[in-house]
Amino acid sequence: MGKEPDNKRVAEATVDPLFINRWSPRALDPSPIPPETIQTLLEAARWAPSCFNDQPWLFMYADTAELRATYLEILAEGNRVWCKNAPVLAILFARRRFAHNGKPNNWAVFDCGAAWMSLTIQARLLGLYTHGMAGFSKESAHSLLGVPQGDYEAVCAIAIGRYGDAAMLPADLRDMEKPNGRNPLATIARRGIFKA
Ligand SMILES: Cc1cc2nc3c(=O)[nH]c(=O)nc-3n(C[C@H](O)[C@H](O)[C@H](O)COP(=O)(O)O)c2cc1C
């Protein structure tokens, strides 16, 4: 494993370092993640809040060479380049309808976001990283993994692993391999009534 890049992020308010130290590396180490660790990550996701406690998330995942080859096919080429080293790949699906009444669940994707972040924070607590990806084919996710499109929506691809070595990345990705910044705190929230 290589040295992790310096984290130059600066918090504007008091916050647990866990949040600053979460970022999305591409240089993931190929060493396997034990099945019980994967279960721990999924357990964290399981306790996320959801509308009507519907728990609309479905994490499909690959942790063997054979399964990862299938999941790699789902990814956009730009993500395949670095995801080929990731020991675990996942696709997160959202169940489209509420279990209790069959009506469309307009909050399912929001709830999946909460579940993914719980998984991500648990990963960090174990010294692992996650990297979410919109760059994948929803069609292939459904067809290759056999998840019915009428019942589920493919939401996000996820790579999981320990930090690896940036030297294994192509030059363009190596240059981007560091924690990035954020918009100022004052721009993301307003007290009271919105005024232009
Ligand atoms: C929904 C979502 C989709 C993303 N899609 C991609 C992607 O396809 N490829 C990629 O390399 N990074 C992707 N990212 C990573 C973002 O670029 C990254 O989270 C963002 O720049 C903030 O950086 P940080 O996660 O390192 O703090 C995605 C992240 C999220 C949450």
C-alpha cells in the first residue's frame, strides 16, 4: 500500500474529523475485504432511516474475481480503469414502490443516499474507503445482475477498499488523487425565508 495524499481540507465549524477524512480515492488496494467486514458495512446501511421505514435499498455486490468481472462490465470505461483494482464493487438499487401499499415511493432514492452514507462512514471507521459512481449503465446493471427494472431503479455504483497506491493510476487520475474542497458554509444554508 502507498502513502495516502495529504488532506488539506479545512473545516469552517467544529466537526468530527471523520467527515473531513472521508473522501473518494481511486487508488484502491486489491487486497480482499473479509466477508464479515462486508456484513458490518451492510449492517450499518441497514439501520439508516427511511420513509415509512420502508428500507427501499438493495445492495448487490461482488467480492470474487468472477463476480467483479461482471460488475466491471456495468461500469463506464472511465471508472473501469481504476475500479479493476477494487476488491468490492456494488450497485445500489432502490425499490420503486412502498411495501405496505404498493404506491410509488418518491423518497426511495433519498433513503438509499442515507444508507450509502451510513455504509461509507462505517467503512471509514474501519479504515476503508468507498467511492460512489454515476458512471455506469443502468440497463446493464439490471440485465447482468437480474434485478427487475419494473421493481427497482439502479441508483449508484460503489467501489470499496483500503487505500492503495496512486502510482498504479493513469497520470490524469493520479493528478486528481487528493481530497477536494467544498463550497463555503454560508452558501449552503440560510436561516428562515429565502431571499434572492
Ligand atoms: C452519486 C455520485 C456519483 C459519482 N460518480 C462518480 C463517477 O462516476 N466517477 C468518479 O470517479 N467519481 C464519482 N463520484 C465521486 C465524486 O466526484 C466525489 O464524491 C466528489 O467530487 C466529492 O469528493 P469526495 O467524495 O472525495 O469528497 C460520484 C459521487 C457520487 C456521490
